[in-house]
Amino acid sequence: MTERQHPLRRIAIAVSVAGLVSGMVAGAWWCARLWAGAPYPVADPAATARQVDSRTQVVYDVLGLPRAELDTTWPGRGLDADGSSCYRRGLRHWGDQLSDSPPSEPHTVMIYDTWALKGVSPAQAESALERARHALTQRGWTVTAYEHSRQRLRLTLTPPRTDITVRLEAYPGDRLQVAAHADCTRYPSHTPLGNRDVPLVPPQHAPAQLRG
């Protein structure tokens, strides 16, 4: 009976050793990843910009404000790529985050898109946001924030299967801003760059009905 147990013991020991080694390898990999930080996903900035712009177009289509005009004096660069908010990841860069101006991850950008409508009263803005909330959630968008107070009227949503966030906010002077951004991504080495050494993005189209 004892001789029959020996092979089973050897198998059990081998399995235990294999599990221990696998655990050590997995632990080392996890520690290395934690130290280095998860890499940013790679994406074409121009393609991402078109996606972001198209989502703001969808928003305009459901706002139901045909008489509102595009505010061509609204501050911001419209559709743009910017890397200043894409910080270095991982514990090895933890000290950088203590700086007032932490360094950015090279070759990584966030895509922004901003425009505003004028001639939208607070009451119209409230109704428009409600129409947008209802229509977009029916299409699978998720409401991540909604604030309706004396100081602020703002709705934030995310389209399905994207890393894009869209924010609608009413401002004094009967202005309604539509702002969107896509999370930081690393751009390929062949990406065309502009004067600021950031990727070039296509012209802003949304809302197409008001751009002639």
C-alpha cells in the first residue's frame, strides 16, 4: 500500500512546486506592471477626433434647438489634440504627481472637442438637456452626472463602447456648451504633427447644420 502512495506523493509535490513557481511568476509580473504602469492604448488621433466630433453631432441632433445659433466667439480651440493631461503612469513616476506641473507621457494625447450655442435661455437649456438625456439613454448612452441647481445646469454622458465623455452645460448669457473628450492614447510614430508638435486632427464639423 505504501509503495502505491509514492507516485501520488511525487505528483502532489510536482503540482505544488508548479503552482508555487506560477504564483511567483505571476507575482513578479504584477509587481513589474505596477511599477511601470499600464501602457496607454495606441490609437490614430485623427480617427479618434472624427469619432468625438460625430458624437457631439449626435448630441446636437437630439437637443431640439433649431433656432439657436453657433457661438463663433466661444473660447477654446474647437477640435484639438493635447497631451498636457496625459501623465506618466506607474509607481516609478509617483513622485512626479507631487509636482504642480507633473510631466506628461511622451507621444500621448487626449482629444478635445468644444463648441457652444447662443440664444438658449435657461428654460430652453433645461428642456434641451432633458430631451438629450431621454433620447441618448434610449440609444445606450450612460448618464454619469447630472446637476440642476441655482448655480449650475450640467449633464454628462458616455456613448456605448467608447472611452468618450460628452458634457452639456448651460452658461450665463444664454449659452449652451457641448464639450467632449476621449481618454489619452499613444499615437503611432508616423502620425503627422502640427506646429505645437502635437498630432494634426481634421476640421471640426459638428454641428454641421450651423457651419454652412
